[in-house]
Amino acid sequence: MEEKKLHIPKRFALIGGAGYVAPRHYKAIHDLGHELVAVYDVNDSIGILDQYAPAAHFFTSFERFDRFLDKQRQLGLPVTHLVVCSPNHLHDAHIRFGIRQDMEVICEKPIVVDSRNLEGLLQLQSKSGKRVHPILQLRKHPSVIAWKSAFASASQPPSPAVIDLTYIAPRGNWYYASWKGIQEKSGGLATNIGIHFFDMLLWALGPALDFKVHARSHDREAGHILFKDARVRYFLSIDGDIVPKGQSKTATGSYRSLRIDNQEVTFSDGFMDLHTEVYKDILNNKGCSLADAQPAIEILTKMRGVTPSLPKDPEEAHPLLSSQQKKHPFSA
């Protein structure tokens, strides 16, 4: 008879506990039977903790948070994992903090805003022996896995597949007043709301051969990426009025569409529980690595350095590009 493996709860601390994505991490830690010990955020609107970890210590002072972690280690109760959900531009510093505190680090997207910071993290990870785990949850979505498998097993196409990626995530005026609306802090719109989709494409299709940025403004971005067996026309926006008429939205008003040669891949549902699946992999030593996150960070860093220009070849343009350009001209 096979002996059951003893479940030993891991001890977690989390930075950025009052943010939008933190509850998905609270849920994953709770549902998998682990302990959230400490949470830090400069904001104290964090009553959601009561649903998952009412006993967690909460700090609005980073110094007190740091001291608490030190004391836990001195008491022989070290916190094993740090979860980073802070604003994008702080990820690099908070990952470094976690590694120096001798913790494994789980970090939300993007691992860093600028790809130049990756090399330092890779070196620090190598010296410390502690791992940094990016949250790349679309790699766990059943529809995306099925699509990747089908695309890989298909016979060599006579011409590259045409893929249209559309993601519209409505955001109000608060977005522009927050760190998310500041490119130096968020990395810009494509990095902040689109990085999971760029990771998904690179994971499924292989390295990008070339790319073009067709348009970029405060609330939308569009372009074209060339792969060996596919060309991707992408359109990202936080303007909910752009959602095509008759198209279904999620409960939050978001619209996600992935069309391959005019065939829709349904992947709008099932997003909310993917963090738990990612945590299972991480805690079983099967999670994604810094190297896995690197290609998407690199291409998005390069994209920010490109001045947008409308496509000369209409075949490269996303279907929404021309219609929206007439209504709301893009600017660089």
C-alpha cells in the first residue's frame, strides 16, 4: 500500500496585499493548505484578508515587515516564500529583498519592466540557490494547452497561420492617475495588461522573428509579430467601448479573443482559478523559471523603444486597427 505523503504547510509573506491581483494569491495559499504569515502594503484597505488569513500579521511599514521576518527566522520559524504583488517597477527590488531574506520568490507579471534587469536577478538567483517563480498562468489554461498541442502537431502549412489576438480590459479614469498609467512604472499598456498573452504566444509559437508596432496611445496598442509558422496581429485596449458589437464579455466586462485563420479559440473562461494551478506546480518544483519569463520581457522592452507607424501592408493590420484609427487617431 502506497504511503501518503505528509503535508507540511509552507509559510508565506506577501508584498502588495491591497492590490488587484493579491486575492488570487490569498486563495491559492489558503486552498492548498499553506499559511499566510505576513502581508505588507502602504494601503490599509485590506479587509479581504479576513476571508483567507485573518491571523496574518499586516504592516504598512516596510521596516516593520522586514523586522518581523527577521524575528520569525530567529525564532526558528522562517517564512519560506515571498509573494510579490507590488507595482511593476518595484518587482526587481522586492525580488532581491526576498532572495536576501533566504526565501523562494513568487512574482506577478512582469518579473521586471526592463529586460536589462533580468541578468542581475539571474546571477543573484544562481549565487543564492533560491528560485524566482514568475506567474505565467495562461500556460495552465486548458484551451491554450490544447491549441499549442494542436498547432505543434499540425502538418507544415503552405503559408504562416494568421492569428488575431484581441484583449480589451476596461479601466476607468483612475487607471491614468495610478502607477499603471505611468510608463516608467508599469512598462506601458502592452506590458501591464498584455504580457501574459505575449508569453503565451512565444511559448506556443517559438521565438519571434520580427515585430512592428503599428499604433500606441494612452488607452490602446496594436502591432504585428512574425513567427516561423504564424503571423500575429494584436490589439490591446482599456477602452470598453471598443468591444465589437455582439461579442460576449466576461463578468468584469473584459473581452478576449484568439482567432487562428478565422477559427476562434475559446479561452475567456477559467482565468480566475489558474493561480492555484500555478502554485501547485511551484510547490512541486515544476514551476516556470526566470528564463521562461525572459522572451516576453525582452520583446516588450524592444517594443517600447520603437516609434509606431501604421502598416504599409494591410494584411499586417489587426481588423480593429483601421476602424478605431478613424474614430480615435493614434499617437506615438
